[in-house]
Amino acid sequence: MNKRMIALLILAVAGICLGAAQLPQHNLGRPATAEEIRKRDISVAPDGTGLPAGHGSVEEGRQVYKILCGSCHGDRGQGFGDYPPLVGGPLTPDETYAVTAFILYMNGIVDQKAELNEKSLSKVKMPNRDGFVLDPRTDVPTKEGKK
Ligand code: HEC
């Protein structure tokens, strides 16, 4: 690189910096409100915090499943061959609790009278619930704070 090119490069970088500092403010956009963030926040903690209010029974789930899932996964969840994934639509909380209840029922995890909601879902005992190991690292914060 010759001196002329270096000088041009310095000028270009300086120009970009000055330009950025003098960018006009268009006053577009605004910070998201707490309500807007809440609507988009679909995180659910392992203890069930964050689950939407709602409920769904095995029988309701059987109907939702028959309409929305059975054509690909089979009427008992057995599936058919290798269906390509399609664009899906969101299920309401009630439909989701119901179809979850039905699938857990088909797996023998809840009984036929089970009704799932934001409180009972985290009480379902999944087969591997006791198979998890606590993180032994002392520098990793836990929900209660530092170990
Ligand atoms: C149009 C066909 C179709 C429909 C309808 C459909 N699925 Fe699926 N589903 C698939 C396919 C194909 C896969 C595998 C996707 C992959 O492996 O990337 C899949 C994967 C899944 C998986 C992950 C399974 C695993 O072992 O990883 C779950 C859970 C699931 N579907 C549940 C549902 C539920 C619940 C419904 C109804 C609300 C539903 N699906 C409706 C085709 C469908």
C-alpha cells in the first residue's frame, strides 16, 4: 500500500466516523412496553413459571388432535411414513393443554381423567424427572442466588 492509498484510507475512515456521529435522528420506533414484551415472551421455567392461564382435558385433546395432528401422526400417534413439515398455526393455550394431556395419556403418563393447566402441568411426573443431575459448579448462579 503506498502513502496515497493510506492517506485515502484514513480519510475514508475519518469520514465514516464523522458521518455516523452526525446521522440525523428520525425519531422512529420506541422502546417496547412491558405488555408488548409479555405478549411475545413464551419462556417457561422448569417450575412452570410463565405458563399461560388455561386448561385442557384428555377428551378435549382427543378432538383437537383428531383435527390438527392425526392426519400426519396417526389417530393414536403412530405416524405415517415421512411427511414433510408444513407451516403450522399457533394452538390456543386450551388446545395446547388438551392435546398435551391426550399425548401424555397415550404414553401412560397421565390417566384418562387428567386435566392440564398452568398449575397441574409442572406436577406431571415425566419418566426421567429423577434422572437429572444438579450442576456441581459453584460459580454458576442458581435460582436462589449464588451457591
Ligand atoms: C402435515 C403433517 C403434520 C401435522 C398435521 C402435524 N405434524 Fe407433527 N410432525 C410432522 C413431521 C413431518 C414431523 C417431523 C419433523 C422433523 O423431524 O423435522 C413432526 C414432528 C412432530 C413432533 C416432534 C417429534 C419428535 O420425536 O421429535 C411433535 C411433538 C409433533 N410433531 C407434534 C404434533 C402435534 C401435537 C400436532 C398437532 C397439533 C402435529 N404434530 C401436527 C408432521 C405433522
